[in-house]
Amino acid sequence: MKKFIILLIVILPLFLRAESSPSFLAKVGNYRTLYLKNDNIFYGEILKINDDGSIQIETEEGLLTIPNNEILEETLKVKKNNGTSFSGKLLGENEVYIEIQTDYGSVTVNKGDIKDLHRYFGGKREKTVQQKIFFAGEEQITDLFGDPTAFVLPPYAFYISGFSMGYGFSNRFHMYTKITNNLSEDLNLSSRYVLFKKNYGAKKVNFATQLNIYSNHDMNKEYGKYYDEYDVPGLSDKEVLDNLYGKNNREFYWNASFIYSLRSPLRSGRGNWGFHSGITFDQLLTKKPEKQLTYGGETYDFKGGFTDTHFDSYRVFAGFDYDLSKRIKFISIVYYDPGNHYQTFGESVKNYFENSFVQDGHVGERKAVDFDFGVTFTPNETLRIGFHFQNPFITVYWKFLDY
């Protein structure tokens, strides 16, 4: 009996110590921030969980093996968009879900439903690292150098550039107007509506439609996009179009788009990437083109992006964006557009200034298949600057959130 009591005295403290030392739970492939008891902090990918519970983690500084009992217990406080809140120990996590052990059982929360999230390590709140990796790259682009994406301006956000302005009415709907067209007596509105949206944790999938309407549009600028050459002696390109379709040919005009977009976090958690594809078409799809002109006793035949019955007035495009850093985003796009014209930088600048910043479509060589790429830079919360290699080459705009 005496030996049993001595054995119990020796074993019981060890047992209590083991019970009071919470084990760190992790899953291979997760990116985690580890706070240690000696105040070291490591961020990286969990590569292996050894039999003794130690964690192998690959960081930017190297491959580390950390004893389980050196890692501070991780707890979370989560508030969802619907007002529900949870707090408890982190059981597991991936790109889509967080699993939490509460006092009443375990719960699984979709990251896309999270409004606010706080992490605590051994009672210490983490303030910078996880905020950086979980909510990185909040800027989501609404266009690919002119072609729309399926994302809209945030609610109550006001957008303005030298040529257009817009406003976000909700998380599904925004409107734009081209200022230069309005000043040229061509009142216009562009509306984009998200028909379908789905969040898979931090991954977002949207399908949207866009409609652009113009009240008094110069149609010769649209017709001009689809002709290859205007070789009529004695007539300029603009005069050829005036003879084909009439001078001051203005009427109501529309075009529409359907767009799919995917936005997903990078595997490292440092930023996002996005894929976008869509099709744009307009009313010229049902318009019969003029293919001959008689001038000075001669008849001239024209060719280009049209058939005997209609113009090939559609544009199919696909592109992606990638966060190179917190402030720099890479954007590229490839497209098929029978009405596309390649313009040099000089031709583009001249075209803008000679036509009150509303470009004539016939300038430059018609090029149905083309691509473009460049970067956008965000020097502060409101200003965005873009550089790329196709018309208009440089984009500058301001976006005021919570305006």
C-alpha cells in the first residue's frame, strides 16, 4: 500500500501536466502562423506531423521542426455576416473552411461568410501576420483594360477617371457613364449586374451581365471598325464612311456582355489571382453592311469583318490578374474581335485629341486576334495607375470607398 501511494505521488503530477498542456492541432498542407512560448513567431506550410507530435514547417527562412509542447494554443473569435459569432480552439483550417471547437461542440465556418476574425495564441491576439495573409489583395478589378469582369464596384464606392465615372449601388450592381461621350451630346449609361455569385471560402465565382446604351451615338465610328481599307482617291477615310452611311449618322446604340470571373487566393496566402472570360456583342449583328461605293464614275469594293448580311460585331475575350505585391497587380488578356484595330501610341494620342477624346474606330490596322498585358499600381487607398501595351496605354482613376 505504501509503495502504491509513492507511485501515485510520482505519476499524478506527470499526468496532470500532460492534461494541462494542450496539444497543437494541425493538418499537412495548411499554411499556419505558429506562436511559440519563447516569443518566436513562424509562418509557413505544414509539411509533416511526426509521431511525437512535433511539427515540420517550411518557412521562407528554412525548414524547421518544432516540438508540439512549445507551440501556444490557438483560439479564434469569429463573427459571421449574419451576426452569429463563435469562439473556441482551432481544430483545422484550409482555403475554404475553419473548424472550431466551442464549449458546446465543434462548428465549421465558411471563410466567405466571415465578417470579422481574431486569432489568439496562448492568450495573445495576433495583429499583423494573419491579417496580411487571410485578407490580402482585397482589390478586385472591375475591368481588364476596358473589357469587363464579373465583379462590380463595392457598395457606396465612387469611381472617376478622365473619361468616365461610376458608382456602386450594392454588392451586385453598379453603373458607369462615359464623360467624353456625354460632352459630345451622346448621353450614355453602362450597368453591370451580378446574376450569380458563390463564395467557396476565400474563393469567389461570379457570373454577370453588362448593358451599355447610348442615346445619340455616332454610328460611323462603329461601322468604321469593320473595314480593312478605304482606298478611294480624293476621299479621306472619314469621308468614305460619310458617303457609305450618311454624314452625321447618329442614332440609339447598345452593346451587351456576359462575363464569368473567378477569384482565388494564392496557395501561399499572399494575395490573389483571378480568371475572367466573356463575350460582347451589339446591334450591328443584324445590320447589313455597305460593301460598294460609286464615286467619280468609279465603283469601289470593300472587304473586312462582315458578311453579305451582317457585321461580325462581337468580341470574345479571356484574361487573368495576379497580385505581384500588395500594391502591384499584373493583368493580361487575349481576344478575338473582328472590329479590333491595332494603334501605335502616336496614333492613339492623335485619335483622342482630334476627336474630342471619343476615338474613331477606323484608325489603325484591323487585327481580329490580339493580346495585351501590363500592370496596375496602387500608390494609396484611392488612386490607381495602369500601364499596358495597347490603346489607351495608360489608365488613371480614383476609387473612393464609403463615399
